[in-house]
Amino acid sequence: MKDPQALKLFQEVLAKTKAGRMRWEPTASETEFFSVLPSGYTLLVSMSPVRNSYGDNLGDEFALVLRNGEQDLLRVAADVDGVGLGLSELYEFARRHALRVDATVDQVLGDLAKL
């Protein structure tokens, strides 16, 4: 589906996240991460498994949601033209930032260097 505003939002968030200019934090759910913008709006990136009627996992679905408090204003999913697999990339960058994965890996590499 064509949604130029959703696409532009997604592209800006992905670019700023890749550049390390956005601060992502974990939520109570281990598959959701959020970032609060200076305007007070919140961005949420999430992953949820897609299952068939037998309960088999068919893959994962990713989404970027723009929120105002508890109200979802805009949901960007893979069906937005131009977004596609980029949502999984955004999710992974946000997850790594929120969980401080790179700092942990650096520490582990330092530990390994001492062995």
C-alpha cells in the first residue's frame, strides 16, 4: 500500500537509528523497544511471531508505531510500499542499542583477550 508519510517516517527513523542518533530503551515485553522524541511522541518497534491455525511459526512480523501517550497514531508494517525487510533491520538496531549489546560484546572481547 502506498503511504508516503509512513515511508518517510520509517526511513528517517532507520537512518537516525543506524547513525546512533536515537536512544532506544527496552519495555516490559522482550520483543518491544521504544524511543521518546523531544516533542513527547513515542516510537515503538516490535516483533511478533506469525502462526498458522496449527500453531506453527511462519516467521516474524515487525512494526514501527508512532504513539501519543496510549494512543497509536500511525502503524508502519511491511505492507507499506518501500519498507519491506527494512523493519527487521530497524528492530535489530533498536534491540542492540536498548540492550547495550555492542558494549557487552566489547567487554567480552576484552575478557577473552586476557585469557
